[in-house]
Amino acid sequence: MTTFSTKYFECNHCKQRMFHYELSSYHVHNSEAYSDGYIDYNPPVSFNPHVIFCRHCKKPIWYEDIDFIDFESYDEIERNDAVKSCDIFDLPMTRESNYNYNIAAYYSGLIDEGFVDTDGKEIKLRFEIWHLLNNLNSFGAAGWFTHFIHARFRIAFKMLKGWKQRRNEVHDSDKLFRKNLKRLCEIYQPANEEEKLLQAEMFREMRNFNTANKLMVEINDLNSTNAYRKINRAIKLRKSRVIKLN
Ligand SMILES: [Zn+2]
């Protein structure tokens, strides 16, 4: 069962009233977990949790910075006046076959323009970029399925057709992948052993197997977990691609 709760807010750029559906899902039928921390839920639980867009001015808004307004403080006219906020899938670039790359490049541009003002936000957005590019590089199929399940059939089939063409974009994608992950390695501060495992994974995917190995030794307590064993084995084999854990 999936439920929506409606939350109201005003765009911090143009002050227009909007509402946002907050999605919560009680039942996840199955999920696939990957070594980079990405979890592919079926059905999808939420997209793009950090950035939403103003319907009027189309500018990005950091979700956690929004001051939501009490439902009661708006009268009926004001509520009717509000329009639905946009998410990344409302932007034209996500209708193209290489949408994983397009979104990653867009987020990277936002970081370069100073959209994120703390390391914490930058880390969250760089995780999104990491996962988007890992999806593109290794799985490809996650994107069209997301559209398919939301009944965006035209987009889904168009994306499937563009699959082959995407191989040509691997070069740009790899470049952005390395640039993003290099910076993430620099600023990421693990708070516990699980996060340190994620840090080891970052270094593994950067093909810095020595550093990855050192981190794994420090968190040897986790060696009974599936994720630890799979990542550790990949480090020993000097493999750098993202791994499906379950
Ligand atoms: Zn606006």
C-alpha cells in the first residue's frame, strides 16, 4: 500500500504556493541491494529525495530546507491556488534515453554552481550521482522500468530503443563517474563501521585497492556480513564494478 500526504510550501525563489506529495510505502515487495549502497525497490519507494523543482520558475529546491506550512493556515482559496511541485522526471532531459547520465551531469552542474552550501548536502548529491552512473554503467534497465511502472509507457519504450546508443556515451559517463567519486572520497566522513564499508567501496570502485584493503582491515568485525565478504573478495580480485549483494 502506498499513501500520499500533501504538504504545502512556498518556493524560496519566486514565492509561489505549491504542494508536494510525500510518498510513503508500507509494503516493499522486493528490493535489490548493491555494494554502492543503492537499493532498487519494487515498487519504487521514492525518487530523488533531496531536490524538487518549482512548477513556476523551474528552479531546484533542497527538499530538507523547505519550511512546510500547516494545512490549516491556508484557506480553501489558497489551497486551490497551490500547484503541484515538480520532480526531476518533470524536466525534459529525463525523457531522453540517456537520462541517468543527464541527471547526473545536471546535479554535477548544480554543485559547481554552488547550489549545495554544506559538505553534508554535497555528499548526498554526490551519492545520487554515483548511483545514477553506476546504474547507467552496469544495469541500464533500472531507468526504463521506473517509467514503465509509473505508466509512462511512451518514455519507457523510447528508452529501451535508445539502449544501444547509450554505449557511445560511456566515455562521458566514466569521466563524470571518476570526477564525482574522487571528490566523494575526499569529503566523505564515515560515522560508523557500515559507513566505513561504504567508504572502502568508494575506493574499490576508484580502483584504489590498497586504501580499500586498509579500510577493510579496520572494520574486520563486519566480516560475517554478506556485503563485507562480497566487497572484500572483489578487492582481492582487483575488480572495480559495482556488485549486486542479494
Ligand atoms: Zn519558484
